[in-house]
Amino acid sequence: MWALHPDFPNTVQAAWNLNFWGKAQFILCKKLKALKPSLKELNNLHFSHISSRVKQVKTALENSQTQLHADPLNSTLCESVKELKAKETFLAKAERSFLSQKAKCDFLNKSDRNTKFFHSIVKRNSLRKQMNSVILEDGSKTSSFDELSKAFVNYFKNLFGTSLQTCPVDIQTLQTGPCIDEDDFKSSFGGRIPLPLNGLKPVFPLMREAWV
């Protein structure tokens, strides 16, 4: 939230330019400690009671827009509305950032405890994972468990295709290419065969260089 303000980089830079002596960790702690009062002051001047500030600016903007609507040629009102719009946008963004950070802190502090907050998160996640209805291919909507199951099964059947009858492997065709014998096969696996050959001669139509 503080990083949104244009004075934030200069505030940090001023604290970081201070000279301290010692180890790197000690210097870092000293600079962060020196930065803390400046950030507090920045927060009090521009971000304290952020929600109230947003409401006040919105009210002032609405009043200025109402006056401008009655007197559209008033250049002073035009400039005022322009400035209030920019301020309202800035403060609204800062408020969203503040609320987001607050929600993250609440989650980290309370999500692991057996509290009402924890159970509300569990309930919300459970509801989020449920699928109560689905739109079928004909455009109709169904919430029946049986129809839901059939719809998913049919969808993935069509997605992955149907089984086709295949021709058996022709051993004679495989034997026309380069083959390796059983000893070479064993040596490729350190003298062990992954699967029992049951006395059958292995046939691998692979080039010896590619196999090794």
C-alpha cells in the first residue's frame, strides 16, 4: 500500500543512505529501524483511516460532479473534478491493497486453528469443489447424479476415442531388420534381463548403435 505513494521511494532511499558500521545483518537491522518512523509518518499523513478517506473523497467527488452538471463551463469545477477523480482512484487502489494484506494476515493467523474462521474456509472450499449441475450436449441442464456420471463418461469416451481392432505383430517382418542376440541384450542391462524370456530368442529390430 505504501509503495503506491510517489514519496515512498525517496523515503526508503533516505533511510538506506544512512551510514552504519558492523556486519551486514546488523546494518540491515539498523536501516530498517531507521526506516520505521518515516513509514509511520507516511502512513499517518496519507493512509490512516483509509476507508474513511475513500468515503470522504467519493462524497466530495459526487458533490463536485453535481455542481459541474449545473455549471458545465466552470473551469474551476472541471479541475476540481479531475483532481478528485485521480485522488479517489489512488485511495481506492490503496484501500484494496490494505484489505488484501489484512485478509492474508487473517488467513495466516487463523487458518490453522480450530476456529469458526477455519471451518468457514473448509466449508467454502468444499462447496467450491462440488459440481451440482452440468449442461449436456443437447443444451439441457441436469442435476441428476446418474445423468452427471453418464455425461462425464460419454465426454471422455469421445475425447479419447474408441478402441479399434489391431493386427497382430508379424515376427517375420521384424526379423528382416537388424537384431541383437540374448547376450547383447543382457549386457545392455548389466547382465540382467528385466522380463523373463522363457527360452524365447528376443527380437529387436533396432540398430545396435541406437540401442547401446
